[in-house]
Amino acid sequence: MFYTTRHYYPNGIEGESMNCTFKEFDTIEKAIKYCHRYSKGIRFAGVQVEDEEGFLLYEITSDGDITDYR
């Protein structure tokens, strides 16, 4: 299983408190596809993919930087 954590600004104002959502996926490909789907817009702050052991595998930042740790 793979887990995503997506951080976002509820009102699109940088500096305000962030909300986050957690989702679970069967494959890393589905998790990465989800990351790219929701990594757009003024409200987006960042998204990460972790494995069952909590190791960070993939990350997209608000600046659009993509890091693949696999």
C-alpha cells in the first residue's frame, strides 16, 4: 500500500494554516497520478507519497519541484 498526504491552503492565502488529506492506493503509479492531478492551483502547498513503512518515495512541492526518492 502507498499513502499520499496532500497539503493545501483552504482559502488560497499563503501563510494561513493548512489543511491536509490522506489517501491510500494499491500501486505507486496510482498514487503518483493522484499527486499530479491535485498539484495545481493557488491553494496547493505540497503532496507526498509514502510506503507502508513511512519512507518518503515521491514529492511535489508548491514550486512545482518533483523529487523521486525511489
